[in-house]
Amino acid sequence: MVQAGSIGLPYIAVRGLLGSDLLKYRSDLKVESNPFHPEERVVLAQPIRPDVAVFHALKADCWGNAVTPGLRDDLMLARAARRVIVTAEELTDHELTPQDAFQNTFLPAIDVDGVVHTPFGAHPCCCGLLYPVDDVHVKEYLNAARGEESFKAYLDQYVYSVRNEKEYLKKVGVIAQA
Amino acid sequence: MTEIVSEYTPEELMAVVISREVRDFETIGVGAASPIPTAGCILAEQLHAPHATIMILGSKEYYPFLGGSSELHFMAQRGELDLFFLSGIQIDSKGNINLHVLGDYFSPQMRLPGAYGSAMLYYMAHRVILFRTEHTRRTFVEKVDFVTAPGVTPENVYREGGPTLVVTPKAVLAWDRTRKGWTLEAVHPGSTAEEVKENTGFPLEISSSFKITPPLTERELRTLRTAVREKLKGIYPDFTRAKIRPLSPG
């Protein structure tokens, strides 16, 4: 589990799950006796340590401090991951502190490896209150994802045929055609 | 005398039915994608449960934590959550819920987002109310295709709580702890016990306390469509617009 990964544990015991079919299919979950109460069965979960975690932030500074939208468990995931990349709507050379993250989530530079400036980088999803989900595009994506051929066509149109993020944003109408 | 109202959406009905199950002074959690329980809890707070501690994922006003959803999960894991709400694409006769797949696990007809914390919350919240916006045989099945979280566990499994009720647009099913099965607790105005049984894919006994759901009162519906609607808009704007009617003029 991500929590175990974030604090460097070899495994973590979790409540519940006994009797769930998840245990049949998930090799990272095991049932053991609680060593402190041997009559009790508990589920043990393997730590999750992603190679890379990517977060899209409202803003980030040049040292790697970042503010991501809403109250979320981003810090737990950032600490579990071996490399952390932050993409941000806005870059600043003014140092961000936890006070800049009121009602949002603060990622301190010590847990971040790289920052990339990507305005509208969450498209077609939303970024806090800056812009909403692009429902029309998401619907198009969902339809395209139903089949091999249509998905390939989607990738051709929006990924392979554009040279960079900016061209993509122009193509989907988020920024004006130059 | 209380004025009785008969014009409402199924979602409004379910929200009111849920609100009546919320008790004052309880500690209540509402998870993601749960607009009906959210409405029900805020309604209860407005009407009879002003001291309830209500925590709603996705809300700023109703989220007293510093962190994300893990805070609510850990609270449940500590055994401090009195009431939580879950759903399932299938719910079966043994109280099992399925949030994973329809059909075979490896070649499913439909793959769903999965359990998130359900397989812990179903054990650790003191009471769990299930909600489902359709009452059909494809939802209420004899045996779920995949047990995300079981209704019943052996005695040596630590479990704070479990299923208590299922609320649907037609009825309320109650969990019978001794018999380990669902009973028909109430049918909503406009439905009948026969109709509910017909649309349930397993045999359903009638509860000894069976009743027709008391009609929605003018006060309940007015509060839902004013104070609750206003708060709900900030959390579930699309749902609120589509399912909770604004108070009609006059």
C-alpha cells in the first residue's frame, strides 16, 4: 500500500478485507495471524513504491515547492514514489510555503525532483477552480477508448500528429490558434 | 398537521429516507460519488441532527481534516465512524457488495473503478447504509460476480459493524443479523411489497416491523430544496441541478 511505501515499512497490516475476493487476485495482499493476538487473522499489504509520480499543480516555485488543488493525499504518494515530477500552471521564483496552500495541498521541495511549466496541463481534466473538466473531449475520449481502431485514431489525431503540448492545446481549442 | 407532498424525484425521496436514519451526535462519513447520502446527511443536520459530525469527501465546509481522503479512512480504521454509505453495482442475498467487475474477473463484461476503501469501511464503520438508484433483479442478485466486501465474516475477524440498510427508489431493506439476510423493512409510497419482491433477485422476507415509508413532509422537502440544495450545489453541482428541484414559487 502507498502508505507503507511512504514511510518505508516492509509491509502494513490493514483492517477489513477478509472474505473479499480481492484476496484471490491480489498477490500483494496476504492473510496472516496477528503476532500479538495469534487467534486473530489480519491482512498484510506489500508497500507500493512507484518509480515515478506526476502531480499537476496550481503553482510551483523554482526549488520544487508546489501547491496542488484541494486537500489530497499527494504528499503520501510523493513520498512513496522514487521520482516526483510536478507539472504546474504557474511557475514562480518567489518561494512557496505551506501558507500558500490554504485549502490546497502543499508539496515541499524535498519531496519533488523536477518541475515543468505546463499551462492547461490537466486538460481534458480540471485544475482546481482554474478551469473545469472538458466534458465534450472526455466523452470523445471515452467513445474512442471502446475499440482498438478508434483509440488509435484518437492517438493519431491528438498525440502523434502534434509536435508539442501547445499544438495539442490549440487543436482542442483551449488556447487560440496563432 | 403536517402537509404531505407527493411530487418529488426518486433522488429526493431517497435523500429524505436516508436523512431519517441519521442520528444526532453521530460521527458520519460520506465518500466519493455519493450525492444522495450527502443530501440526506445535510438534511438531517438541518432538521434533527444538529450535533452530528458530518465529514463529506469533496466538501470544504464538511471536511475538518488537514489531509486528503486517507484522514477519513484512518478515522474509520480506528473504529470512530458511526455511519458510512456504500453502494454496489450488485448487492446479494448475503449482504455482499460488488464494486469490481460484472462477469469473469479476467474477461469482464464491465470493469468498474474498484473498491477504494470499501473493503475496510464495510467492516469498520459501526453502521453502513447501502444506496442504489435502481431496484432491479440485475442489482439485487442471489450471488455477486465478485465479492468486493462481504456482508458476513467469521467470528474471529475483527469487525466493528456492517450492513444495516439498503435504500432504493422503491424500498428499504433491513439487515437481519440473526438470520444473516435482508428483510423488506419498508416500501415507499407508490410501490408495493409484491413489486419490490418481483424486482429482487432473491427471496425477501417481510420484516416484523414492515411499514409503508411515511410520506415526505412539506418541511423535509422544503429544507431539502432550499438550505440543503444551496450547500449541495458546491459539492455536486450537476447532480443538484438535475435531481434536486428548486423550490417552486408560491
